[in-house]
Amino acid sequence: MPAQRYNIVVSLSKNGVPSNESETVAVVTAPNCEHAWNIKSVTETTFRFYQNSTFDSFEFTAIEVPTLATFTVNGHICYQAQTCAFPKNVSELEVSDLVSGSQCGFSFKTAMGKMSNTRYAVSSTACQTFTGYTVPELPDIDIPNDTITASSFMVQFATNSTKKFFEWRVDVYNEAGFVTNMIKSNTTNKMNISDHINPATTYRVSLVTLVPGQRSTPRNWTIYTRPLDLSPALLGNVSTNTITLTFETWRFNVSFTHITVLVNYSNAEFNGQCNTTVMSCTFAKPTNKSELHLSNLTPGTLYSIRIFTEFGGMESKEPQTILSYTAPNSISKENVAIMEKTTRLLKTTWLSVNGSISGYIVMFTCQSPNFNTYTQSFNSTVTENEATVDGLDPGTFCFLAVQTYLMNGNVGTLYGEVVTNELPESSIEAGNRQVSTTRLTAPENVHNLRSTNVTSNSKTLQWSLPSIRNGV
């Protein structure tokens, strides 16, 4: 009979005569099978079973995990080579310390205890078997910012991940609901999500790993796609120390929430309502025409200004770039000197200015000492810090006006201030009349003629001399 205990007396006999000594052997027969166990729950590392009935036909429940040499049941370590049995009134059994995403097989048998319940008579066949996978775990998933564009983003995990799963799935949602999804096998560690992805949009990304019958706990991200590239700024006024950017709302033909301006010099200051860091300024998308002033700049210096639009902290992929010089420095009038002079020319020089320039616009305004002559102007453009005026009358004085200029690419030409200086010396006066006659005009009437010292036989005449004799 199954599940019965018997005492068997064993003795020896010879020629049908039993010996006086005998030995009693206790024998327990194996029980029949019963079916009472069900799966209650599965996690990444556990299978939990429960039974809903208790039978009198056996004393213990034996559990086997054929694929594992050791396993843990209700906190007790079990070995495949031994019977792992629990009293039949234990209503739940939890097999723990399993590997996530792994297939596991479980066998349940009935048993009777023998030898103080350290050994068992076990049913000859498995009464119940269960096969399933533990819940998979997620590998280290990442959505790198540098893979997020205006129309796509990349989801990826490390190729050396030890997590076990068959497939992984990404679901994407926006504020309106489901957008798209994608499933890849575990042999592919990257997904490029691009279907129905729009610029400057908030998305919720949900990811799970899959094995037959199980899925991992999802992980969720909130990501923001980049706004489209845009040129929101116009170059405004430029001076020696400032550059002005103008933002007009009609240029904002795409979605974004903020603008960031970066400049390539750390000494620049931003005059406007913005959050500033070293070399950058971020402010909310203007609703009206507005200006941003970059100040504390260096004259004659090329500045690279990059303007990004932003959404959710994600900048547009390519910035608008504005290259502009500041206006050049002006020369110092104290540093103007005459290098050379003759009766016909004056050659001047001045100290070079700091910063870049393209050249100098020079104008000489000269007045000949001769009567009946007019003020003359001589204009020229030079690239060196010197200029010459030629063709003068002897003794001519000149005013010199110098203005620096700087070619600013397609923007145009930038100018420094006009610096005017009265040259302290004239062209050389002619040493005799013959030298100067070529440029002399006919003299006017004598001015301020008067008589003095009149006697009976003499008179002294006096008249005004020209302020510059010029050979007269």
C-alpha cells in the first residue's frame, strides 16, 4: 500500500530452523501523487508557489529544480543531490536567488518521512511540473543628449551587458497619447526612434525587456527634441565697445522657448534680462521686438557670436553664427608728427592704433599764403600710418583729419572717430622769389599804406606785411 509504514522482521534460518537472532527493518512506501500547487508570483529572482488544499495521503512536499545544483527554498539552501522537502502544511514555497530573465523548471513530488524525517520516500514520478522565466531586468539604458535631434533620438545599452532577455521594446508618448514603438532582439543594442517624431516636443519614453511570459518593470524618461535651426537675430549697431543684436518676433517661425547667446570672449558683458554664465546669456523667447547689448568689448576685435534656440534645455543642432568686428580705435591727435617737408609737400605720420584696422581715410585742408587763392582739400586712403600732401605753395599751413576704418565682411565698413589736427608747421617758404613764382598769384593792392616822418625833402611809407611772407 502507498504511504504506509511497515516493520519487517528479518532472521536467518538453516534447514528450516530459524535462528534465535532477528533484525527488524522499518519500511515506508512512497505516496501517491497529489496536485495542489500553483504559481502565485514571479519576480526577477523568485518563484513563489502556493497550495490551496491539504491531503492526508502524504507527509511532505519535495521540490526539485533540475537545472540548478543549489537553490534556496523559504530561506533554506537545497542541493540537487538531496531531497528538499517541507511539511505538507506549509502553504507557500518561495524559490529565491534565481537569475533574472532565466528559464527555470520546477518539479513537485509527495514524500513520506523516514529515519527521523532526514530521509524520505518520494513519489516515483513528478506530481506537478512548472516551467517559466523569471522577470527580466533592464540593462543600463541611456538616451544620450548628443543623439537627440529635431526628428529622432537614440536609445541604447552597453554591449557588454550581462542582463538576460530576449527582446526589448520602446514605447513613445506625447501629451496627446501614443506616438510610436519599436522592438529589437537582444543582439541589437541601439534603437533609432524617428517615426512621427517632431521638433521641440516633449516625449515620454517607456522601455521594457521581454522574455516568454514576462516583461520587466518599465523605465520611463522624459525627453525634449531639439528645435529646428533658426536665425532669430539681426546684427544691430556696432561701436568700439558694444555690439547690439536685434530679435524680431516675425523671425520666430518654429517652436522653441528660450534663446542662448554665446560669445567667444569671456570679458564680454550682456546688458539685458537674461541668465548669464561666463560667455553666455539665456533668456525667454521674446514676445516683442527686443535688443541684447554685448558690452565691455575691445575695439577692432573680431567676435564670433552664436545664437541657439532652446526647448526643454535642448539647443538647436546648428547655431546661427554672426561674425562681427567692433569699430576700430581712433588715432591720438597728440601722436601726429611731421616726418618731412619741402616747399611743395608735407609728409605726416602717427602712432598705430591697437586692434585691427583696414586703413585710414586722410583729408588735408590747406590754405596757401598767396592772395586770391582758395582753401584746398586733398583726400586719400592709406593702409600705413603715414600720409603725404603734395603740390602745395611754399609756406602753406594744413589741417589734417584722419579716420580709421575696418572692413566688416558682408556687414559693411566700420569707422572710428574723425581726429582733426592743425599741423604746427607749414611747407617750407621759398628762399627767393624765383622759386615761388610758379605758384604765386598777382599781388593785391598794398594794405594799410601810410606816411610817416614827412620832411621837406623826404617821406617814409609804411604798409602791412603778409602774415606769411612767402618770398615777398
